[in-house]
Amino acid sequence: MSAQIAGKVVVVTGASSGLGEAVARRLAAEGAKLVLGARRLDRLETLADDLSIGRDAVRKTDVSDSAQVQALVDHAIALHGRVDVLINNAGLMPHSPLEKRRIEDWDRMIDVNLKGTLYGIAAVLPQMQKQKSGHIINVSSVAGHKVGPGGAVYSATKSAVRVVSEGLRQEVKPYNIRTTIISPGAVATELPNSVTDEDTARSMKEFYENYAIPPESFASCVVFAMSQPDEVDINEILFRPTAQQY
């Protein structure tokens, strides 16, 4: 158990499965005090029971609604008096060629991947400024570093997360707040299930079946960033499966 993590109040969005669930399990084992948000409350409650953290530690949260994100953070403050770490994890990846004109999917990615991240920052920043401490971890992607066919809008949102995170890093220096961008490659989660274009979904499923690594790899990156001494700020982690070329 890391002394840098034990007792810290950590808010995680998108915690009902995949990366969010994996990091919640790992941080619970490290002694963190968790407050978990996601749209699927039943999954959150099952996770809370598994981790013995109490169902008061979970809250139904759609990150595309700023009021719900603020309510999640306010709930954490009401429970624990502070927020030490925010993990902006919720995301969607409905890849498709632009010529398919899946505008609804574009809107969803912008609302969840980009606006959801901004809403998390907006919700937690006043408390962290007041505390003069905190750590905001934003989840980007390998796709935030490079773009491929069918991934233009997804890559745009994940690139934007990196840009926002870098601007945030520079702005929060007076408040002793740390910022980290984590950009995973193919990790075994439900993310490919968000692909609505049938042709793209087939190729994406095959890619993930061949290359994806366990979500615990992401949790290890989070623990590494959080475990550093207070004066060390790990700003960006980019990782892939060893076999992944893209």
C-alpha cells in the first residue's frame, strides 16, 4: 500500500466498467477513499459492494451533464471534506468514416470525451484551489497523438483533452495542483462496443481481440503518477500493448 495514496479522496468518472472499474479496484486496495460516478448505477452499486466501500460512495453520473458532474464532486466533498484526485475517465469511441455522416456519434464524443472532461475540471478546481493541493488525471488515448481512417472525430476529442490538460497544467501552478494525461493504446474494455458503424465495429473487434491488454495496465499508470512525491508532477503517460504498431 502506497503512503502517497492511502487516505486520499479520489473521484472517478466512468467507474462502472473497464478502466474506471480497474482503477477503482486498485486504488481501493491502496487505501484510497473512493467516490465513483457512472451512468449505470446498478454496476456501481455492485462494485461498491465488492470493494466494501458502501453504496454512499457511488452516484449515478452522466458526464455530458455539467450539473451531474458537479453533484458528484459536491457529494465527495460532503462525505470527506475534500477531493485529492479527480480521474476524468468516462469516454466513448464510436469510430466511423466521416463520409458516413454519423453526426449523432460525433456529438456524443464531443459531449462525453471533451465536455465531460471540462465539466470535471470545472467541478473540482475551486475545491483544489481552496485546498492548495490536488491532482487531476485526464484520460486521452494513443488516438490523441495520431489519427487513422475512421477515427477523425475521436482523435480530435482526445487531442483536445491533451491540449486542455496542458493549458490546465500551466494555470494551476500557483495552487500546488498536479496534472496528468494518460493515453492508453488498446486496452480490453467495453469501449469498442460504442462503435455503431457495422463495418468499423467488425475491424475494431478483431483488432482488440488480437492486441488488447488488461485494464489493470491503466490502473498501474494511475498508481505510478499518484505515488510520486508531492514535488514531482508526472504530466503525461503514453502506453500501448507491446505488439501494437498503431
